[in-house]
Amino acid sequence: MPWFDGFVERDFMVNGVRIHARVPREAQGARPALLLLHGFPQTHVLWARVAQLLAQDFYLVMPDLRGYGDSDKPAGLPDHSNYSKRTLAADMVALMDALGVPRFGVCGHDRGGRVAHRLALDHPQRVQGLCVIDIAPTLDMYAATDFAYASAYYHWFHLIQPAPLPETMILGAPLPYLHTKLGGWGGSGTGFIEPQAMAEYERCFQLPGTVHSMCEDYRASAGIDLEHDRASRALPDAAGRIACNTLVLWGERGVVNRLFDPVALWTAQCAATVSAQVLPAGHFIPEELPDVTARQLKEFFHA
């Protein structure tokens, strides 16, 4: 499959950081805009195959989140607020502002799904529809921690340890760590990742500041993000719930399917309609099942 044919790479200064993104070569026109957000430990190239399948139907915007890929990697603040999902969501709104896109759909995988969740809560007037892939809400996942969950997602507890301990440990053997993560969580190795994408993951994982930024992402999730989530849930009526229709996709071989009830958890967080589908995959669904992912997104976002 072609590698991002029809797209260009651009840098945008938003909220004091440089966000790297891949966007269509031509103007938006009549196509609906769709923001695609990657997760840990990847970059926007997660969407390479899906993008080629959706390029004719959507104005696709695929950034590297703050701290990932070729975007800036500022040092974490003491309260980790500059890596909170609220801050990363504000980055994405500013990016879409820079592109002149007032309303858009958003789909996030893994950490990108958590950014997308917060984006939909904080900026409901901007988000036309939300899709989250292979996650349950952060607050619910931490609240349900037991031996099985901590064993499967041990990195949630390793990466939040004070700097520089996890950074030092990971950087002692960065590529074995990266490959282990990419081949885990219901996967069967890394054969589903095309060589060009793997080369990008390896390059970006070894850039100065990347591992620290990834740790800060998780440190924020275990602290300030939980504060924001609790505050949202404490709002009366539907004020703290997702206002738009939401699509939830997850892999039948993954941890989310084994340990959680995604439909129940996301329905509780959404004031609109929740559609859900379990797919025959592990965690990295957009790369394992690009055709299925593209079809689900096209049908849900009504291209």
C-alpha cells in the first residue's frame, strides 16, 4: 500500500510547542475533517494504511502528540500538567484552528483515545463525533486495579515512578523494550507492522526526550488527569459527559476485552449514542485490521 500518498508533513507552533503533523496536500473542500490520534509507544504513522483507505472521503489530520514522534518534547513540570490530557487536547484544538477547521470528528487509539476523550469533554462545540480504540476510561481502569490488571499493564505503574528511574531503565535497552511493547497486549509478534513504520517507531523512540515525555504522559494520567476526570464526573446532569455520538472499538485478544466491559463503561460516560464493536485483533487494531478500521470509521463518521 502507498505510504501517505497525497499527504505532506508540516510543523505547527501551538501553545508554545511545535506539533508535527501529516495533512492532505490539497485544501479541505467538502470533505468532513477527521483528526486521528496515535498512542504509546507510536507516532502518527500508526494510521498509514487507514489513511490511504480514507483519504478520498475525509480531510485527515494526523499529528504526533506532544512528546511523541517529531513533535516537541518539553521537560515535565512538577505536577506533570504540561502532559495532561487537557493540555494535549488543547494542542489539538489549536492545531485544527491553525488549519481553519472549526468542527471535526476525532478518533484516538490508546493514549490518543484518552486525549480524544478529554477533547470531547472540554471542547464539545468542536467535536462532531468521537471514536476510541481499545481503551476503557482512565479513571475506571485505575479504580479497578487488581493483580491481573497490574500484571498485564505493568507499564502504567512502572512509567509513573519518579524521574529518572524508568527513563534510565528503558534507555538501557530501548529497542528491545519498544519491540516488546509493540508485540504485546494480545498481539503475536510485530509482523503486522510494515518495515517503514517500524523504522519510524525505532527512530522516534530513540530521539532525545521521547522516553521522558512518554513517562510524563503516564505520570499525568496517574495524577492530574484523574483530578480532571473526577471533576468532570462530579458535574450535574450531562455536563460532565461526552455530548457527541461515540464509537468504541476494541480487540478480542486484548487486555480491555479480558478485564473490562467497554460498552458499559463508555455508555456511562456518554450523553449521546454509543456504538460498539469487538474486533478480531489484539491492541494495535489500526495496523492489524486497517480495512476493518477504515470501514468502521467511514460508516460512523458518515463520509
